[in-house]
Amino acid sequence: MSKTIFQHIIDREIPAKIVYEDDQCIAFEDIHPAAPTHLIVIPKKAIPTVNDVEPADEPAIGHLLGAIRTIAKQLGLDGGYRVVINCGPDAGQEVMHVHLHLLAGRKFTWPPG
Ligand code: 5GP
């Protein structure tokens, strides 16, 4: 299977504005931001979609929320933020490497588009 664009970012083969990294995950600025703050948070393990998460992966997926809490504190996102996961074509998932969108800096509406 060929590498996704996010795997290239993990491997430092294409540039990205990385804002957070630890042993299990990495977070970087989205190249087409949908809000003043728009980060992509991904596990270092290449898992294509939420449907491909295995029980053994669940701690690493849960870890992403801990990373988001840390990042939100670092960035002072005191007004709140939105976390989004797109899974599959109906949700518009473009990159087949599980990722959380962290969006902040404006008011969000509900339901999402
Ligand atoms: P999805 O639609 O799969 O949930 O979201 C993929 C996200 O990755 C999109 O918001 C898109 O702007 C972002 N993205 C796609 N290619 C790149 C890239 O090369 N670099 C960065 N930083 N973000 C990307």
C-alpha cells in the first residue's frame, strides 16, 4: 500500500507546521484551514479509517484526545473548540489515515454541513 500524505508528514518527507508530537501521535496545521485554528491530530500508526481501528489500537486512539487537551491548553483555546473525525465517503474523508480535526477560533454551528 502506498504511503498517504500524512505518512509522508510523519516521516518528514513533506513539510508541515507541526505543533505537537509525542511517541504516539503528531499534530500539524491543516493546509486548508476551515477555522482560525485548524489542526490535524493523527496516530503515528497508519490506520486508514475508524472502521479499521482494532481493540489493540484503542489506547492510541484515546491518547489522541489527551493530546488535544494538551494542545488546547497550550494554545489557550479557552472559548472551546470542535473535534471532528470523518470516516468514509459520506463523511468526506479524503486522507486514509485516521485523523482528528481540531477546530477553534470562531463560532461553530450545529448541525454541521
Ligand atoms: P478529511 O477530509 O480526510 O477528514 O481531512 C483531510 C484534511 O487534510 C483536509 O482538511 C485537508 O485540508 C488536509 N490536508 C490534505 N493534504 C494535506 C497536506 O499535504 N498537508 C496538510 N497540512 N494538510 C493536508
